[in-house]
Amino acid sequence: MSQKEASKTTRPAHGGLRKGAGRKKGSGLYGEPTQVMRVPASKVSVIKNWLTNQPTQHATETALKTHHNTSVTLFLPDTTQTPSYADIPLYGHKVVAGFPSPADDYIEARLNLNERLIHHPETTFILRVEGDSMKNVGILDGDLLLVDKSIKPVSGKIVIAAIDGELTVKRLSMTPTANWLLPENDDYPPIEIKEETDITIWGVVTSTIREF
């Protein structure tokens, strides 16, 4: 064997697959396997915005059912569309629930519901309620909830929580001895947040929308 040939056989190789090399399974941004797919060009920004606004461990789930009394379903906004605004008249006449009174046409002000209900558009999303565990505070089955994830979830706030990968709406209670997610219906038990509980607070409920 010539000296040139010997140098080729003894020269250490570079590159190639090495044991333990590469990205560890589940260590990516979303904590789960990903795959390549083709999507319409007009929807790329919508999908990117949605992924950005999800808790990373649940980024591919659009609706999560739960055994925690009341579940919620996520609605994704189409960010490619220019938001519309409408000023709606607010009449000064009060609605009497008992006896009727004469009506008048005095307009006290004009309301923009976007500005009235949504204080932080970039961090606000909508969920639909399924269940009755929060009925005592007026959150009923089928209601739409406006949720703001920029608001700090302090004790007493109604929050959207993901428990072990499942969404629920409850009132947050934080005490020196324990933390709880409390229903507003005596038919359901409170949920204790233990040290081993896998919980993520998605946001704080700011308003309820109900259609008749």
C-alpha cells in the first residue's frame, strides 16, 4: 500500500451520523413531533399568528375537551382581514324590568364595542363555553368568552386554565396554604392545584357574550 493510500485510510472522518447527535425528541418549540405541509399562501400569516399565541405544548390543538366540569373551544381570528368598527347608539332611556315606562329617543353616547370590550386586541381571543359549572356568575353553556392573556391571573379572577392538557374555565383562588380552581356551581367540586399538577393559565376572562 502506498503512503498516499495509507493516509486516506487513517485520516479521521468528519460529518455523518453520531450517536446522541441532533435535536432531542420533544425538545423543539412545540414539545412534540412536527411535519411539513403545504398551506395556501394567504393563510400563512394566520397560521403563524395562531401558533405564536398558543401555549407551546398545545400549539396544534384548536379545541380541547375536558372532564373538569366546563370545557371551552378556541376560536381563531383571521388576522389577514382588516377589523371593522361600528359606533352603536347608547340610548339614555333605562330599561325597566318590572313596569313599562315611556320611551324616548335621547342618545346618550355612541359605543364602539371593539373599544368597549377589547382593551388589548393583540392578546385577546374568544372561547365558547360548554357546561354549567360557572352558571352562578352568569357564564352559561354556549356563551362566548373574551379572554385577555396579558392580564395577570390573580386570586379572584375568572381564568382559562389548561390542566394536564385540557381546558377549563374557573375562578382562581390563591391562599397561603393552597391554590384552587373554583366552580360557581355547588354541584361541582373545587379543583386543588397541587405541586404535581400540570397547569397553564391561558388568560383572564374579561367579558361574556350571549346570543338569544
